[in-house]
Amino acid sequence: MAYAERGVSAPPEVVFNTATDPDRISSWLPEPLLSSEPAREGDAGQLRARWTARGADWSAELQVEPVDAGGSRLRLELGGGGGDVDRLADEALNSLAREVADNLQAG
């Protein structure tokens, strides 16, 4: 299991909606998880989505919570992928941050 964390200068709802948008998910989530639907939950303090690959050992949990100045803290727990899972978790969050930035510029 790997963990990655980073901050993003975007509101949690924007980050979460971008992360769970079916049209944007392939830009950041590792390929083995793309066929799974996210299980979403959350409250005012934290938004959470979970993905579990069917027939494989892959899983992911994304937590998005607010931080000062309207930003968000992202935490990704990624399971599967053998020895490169730490790198994949970091790359996934970096890709999600780019997708959020693109989403903000488009809107």
C-alpha cells in the first residue's frame, strides 16, 4: 500500500468533482482502476472516493479536505502495482492536480 499527499489551490468540491468525473478519470487514475465506479462519501470536512478493480488487487482511496485560503489537501492511498506503487501514487496526484488546474482554466 502506498500513500501520497499534496496541496492544490482549488476548493475541495472542484477537486473532488474533477477526480470523480468519468470524462477526466483516465487522465489521473491508474489504468487497472478505470473500469471501476467510485464509491463516494463525505461531509463538510472531508470528501472521499474509493475505487476497487474487479478481478485484480488494485484499489484506491482519495480523500479531499479543505485547507486555509480556499485550497485543498489531497491524500491518495493506492494498493496494487507491485514495487512501483509509491511512484504511481505520486504520479496520480500530480496528474490530478494538472487536471484540476485545466478544469479551473476552462471554467
